[in-house]
Amino acid sequence: MVDLNYSIANLQEKLSALLKKYAHLEKENQQLKASMEQQKGVHHQLDLKVKEGQAQLTAAMMNQGAAMDPVQKAKLVKQIEQYIKEIDHSLSNLNP
């Protein structure tokens, strides 16, 4: 009978420890979900800014392109493409 009481007490202790650990993991999970939603919002805002910037840049290039010689125009296009690659890389780092 003593062994049975000891076993039950031991099981209760283990169950209590598991329940505490579960509660802690559940809280951590909720915090991580909230953080992920916040990061999604930031990513979305940055994506909108990039698209807006690209539209403005395209408009500026079209306005400037008529008065620019082909060498300068090609150089500007390469520079803009490099900026876009850097922005895309930054955005991909935000969203693993």
C-alpha cells in the first residue's frame, strides 16, 4: 500500500510539472504568434513602400529619360536595378 501511495504521489508531481511546462509553452507560443503578426505587418508596410518607391522611380526615369544620353540612362537603370535587388534582399531577410 505504501508503494502505491508513493507511486500516485510521484505521478501527481510529474503531472503537475508537465502542466506547468505546458502552460509556459502555451504562453510562449502566444507571444511568438503575436510577434509573427507584428513582423507580417511591418513586412506588408515595407512592401507597400517599395512598390510606391518603384512607381515614383519609374515615373522619374520616364521624365528624365527623354533628356538623358543612352550611356547615362543605362548607368541609371543598372543603379536602380541594384537598389531594387538590395530592397528585395532586405525584405526576404525580414520574412524567413
